[in-house]
Amino acid sequence: MAPPQPKAAAKPAAAPAGGVKKAKVGKPRNYDLGNGVVRFSKSKMYHKKALYKFVGKKNPKAEKPKKPSAVVKQVGGDKNGGSRTVLLKRRRSFYPTQDKIRTRPHHKSFSKHVRRTRPNLTPGTVCILLAGRHAGKRVVLVGVLPSGLLLLTGPFALNSCPLRRIPQRYVIGTSTKLDLSSFKLPEHLDDAYFKKNKKSAKRSVKRKQGEDIFATKKEKYVPSEQRKKDQKLVDDAVVKAISARADRKALRGYLKSAFGLRSSQFPHRMNF
């Protein structure tokens, strides 16, 4: 019987014309299904590729030497065991039975929020009030305060609406605008200026002898002289801007009249 002949070595595959063999490219495991929806999410692909085995392996963190928590000391005496383990840091002698409640300053964060006003609410815009005792009146926006509230005025001579702070959600901004570029709002007209005095009604009102001590009385609000002076200063600037317009007569009547809806009128279909 003839000995087995060795197998001929396989011929190497011929290289392509370019000289570089192209890798076989198949369909990727994760692909777009349409409208930006992919087959697998990022977290799913993270586990499918077993990336958790390789993350942080290239540059491992150097291990810090651990500080000893106890020391072995030699103890004299035949019956003392020869050595004793002593803690470097003594344990606490008191452990509370209930976790201490930590107060977090979440109530202070609201004052640090960024205030954003609708782009059509700029100083000089004629607005319609939707709530409050002056609801339905057309007023003029004078400025925006740091708290995000809008500062509005009637003027008082036209519709009896004084300087007031109103949130922007209770206001409709119209396309009618006044030119208040030359007017600068005084710096003292801020949120602290309009803050009410929150004194107790029982202490703020003095009672006569014989009156019921449990009956609460409300002190009638009387505007100060400074408030009257500031109201006149702002209203004069608004009235001056109204007088400079060609349609000043119609605009005065527009500010004096109240806004209202009739039958088959829908506010979302109107252009203000």
C-alpha cells in the first residue's frame, strides 16, 4: 500500500485589482425603521454589544492605598492573649433611631427662574385684561418687572385702571402699540414697591370700647402721595404717546370701551 501523499497547499486568493481586500459588509443589526425610529434603543445596543465589559478598561483608575482602620497592639500578661486589635477611630456611642429630615431650599429656587415673556408683549402694547376687578378693560403695557409680572396702566383718566401687576396668562396682547421709547420706567417701581403690608387685621384696626373683639375689620386702602405721584408720571407719558398719533380720538374711545363677546364670536378666531 502506497504511503499517503501530503495535501497540496491551498493557493492564496487572488488580490483584487486595487491591491486591498474589501471586508464583507452585511446588514447592520440596528437600522432605521422609518420616521426616525430605530430597531433597538441605545440601552439595548449597549447590552447587545456588551460594552459594559470594555468601558473603562483602557484607562483603569489607579487603586488608592486603603488606610488601616485598626492596629494590633501587644498586651502583656499570660492570660490576656498576647495581642489586641484596637480601632484607630472610635465608633459612635449614640445612634439615632430615626433619620434626620434635611430641609432643602426648593422654595427659594422659584425666584431664580428665568422669566420669559411672549414676544408680542412689549412696552407700549395695548392689552385686554381677562381677570380681576378690571377684567375686559383695555390697558397699556408699561414694562415687565423682574418677577415676570406685567406692569400695566389704564391710563387712570380714561378707564380708571391704576398701575397694576398682572401675570401674562391673564392678558391678551393686541396689535395696537404706542411709542414709549422716550419714556424710562423709574427704578423704584419694582415688585417690592407693590408688595402689600401683611399685618393682622385685628392689630391694624383700633377698636372702641364695647366693640366685639372677635369681629374682624378690614382697613380701607388709601393710596399714598408717592403712589399718586408715580401714577401721574406714568399716565402723562402714555397720554403724550396717544396724543402724538393721528388716530388719537379713536384710540381714546378704544381704551375707554370694554372688551366683550357677542353671539357666534369666538376669541380663537379673532385677530386682536
